Amino acid sequence: MRKRERENPCGVCGHYHKYEEGEVCGICGHRAPVSSDKTSLQVSAFPSLILPDFLYLGSYDNASRSELLKTQGITRVLNTVPACQNLYKNSFTYHCLEDDKILQFDDAIQFLEQCEKDKARVLVHCMSGKNRSPAIVMAYLMKSKGWRLPHSYQWVKERRSSVDLTQAVYQQLQEYEQKLFGSSDSSNPHLPTFSFAGGPSLNFGFLKPNDPVSVPAFNNLGSTSIFARPPLEIPPHEFTFGAGQTQKSISESLANPSGGDISMDST
């Protein structure tokens, strides 16, 4: 093994292999891209650190990298999606939420509180790390830190910019905030905004789905046909037949019945 390989472990999985030459890692199976793409992969491969030495937030892809989790010191995993498999039950302690629609905040927080009590590092993940798992982390911050929803949301969003809550999940967070504090604080400008039904909307000149469509009338009795225009009252003498001829030339033609040509030089 070359000296450079011993001194520079892979930035993605932490192993010593020829990752700079594009080889597939024999332990975790990843292949590092070249040049500028390497930084983006390293950032996405690691889960987001929410609370130092304790709470991590990520995706199912993060949870599937066992060696990477071990390099972060993570020993427990909170799976918020029932459809996601717990891949390494011999290496990590898993806790899975069973409902795929309603987030079980109290159940998840109880597990996280036990992890904190045991001083164990835990990863909270969903499929993409953008919706369900961030909501669980926000709920935990509200319960454990006493933070209101705007503070918790901003804290998580700053540490994981890809967070994108759906309206349904956000409403569950608001209900949980009311349960904890007796009211909901939605005045913070950093909170996500949703377009609720019935509110004003911009249509940029296009018809809304429920707007009446005006149908043109074709066979109405009171409508005027385009063929019912009044006749044009133009006297017959205004029309001249024979392009370019004047009244004088017509008279001269009648005066020359032989049909001979009129000399152009005669003036």
C-alpha cells in the first residue's frame, strides 16, 4: 500500500483504498466521482449533524452506509418510514415508526430521549431526509429544548437546507406545538408557506377551474349574421370595366368602329 493511501482515507467512507483512481470500495461499495462532483457526493453521503455528539438527520441512503455511520460514531437508528428496511440489525439498534401517515411524535421522542440518556449517537432518517425525519427532529427539539416551532424549524433548516415539509406534516407539527405549549406560533417568516384552498390565487389571465366559460352564440334569433349587411349603394357609373381605360378612351373606341389602332403620336 502506498504512503499516500495510508495517510489519506476516503472522505466518503473513511477506508483506505484507491478511491482517487475510481475503484469501487470493497467494504462499502461506493465509487467516488471525479473532479467537482466529489465534493457534492461527500456532502450528501454524510448525514446532517443537528446536535453535536448526539443527533443526526439523514436519508435512507445515509442509513444504508453502515461503515460511514460507524465512522460518525452512530450506534442507533430511528427509522420513520415503515417501508424502509432495517439493514444492519447486528450492528445498530433500530427503532421503527409503524404508521406511514401519522407521525408518532411521542413514541419517537421517547426513543431519542433514551438515546440521549445513554449518550448514544442516533440517526433519524426517512426516504430522502426532507420531510418525515426532519419533522420528528423538530418535534424532539420542541419537547426537549422547549423551543417553539419557528425556532426548531429554523435550527434544522440551517443544518440541512434540503428540508422540504409537506403541508400535511407541517400541520401535524402545529398540532403537536399546541399540545406542548397550548398555542401555535406561525408568525416567523422562516416558516414554510402553503397555498390553502379558498385563498386568493394568481391566474395570470387564465380561467380558474370553476370560472364560467362564455360560449359563443351561433343560432340565436337575436344575433346578427355576418351575411345580413346592408347592400352597398354605389352608382353604376362609378365602375369602369377595362383596366386603365378612361371615359374618353371608351368614347374614342366607339367612334372608331373599324377596330383600328389609335396612333400613339396623335395629340
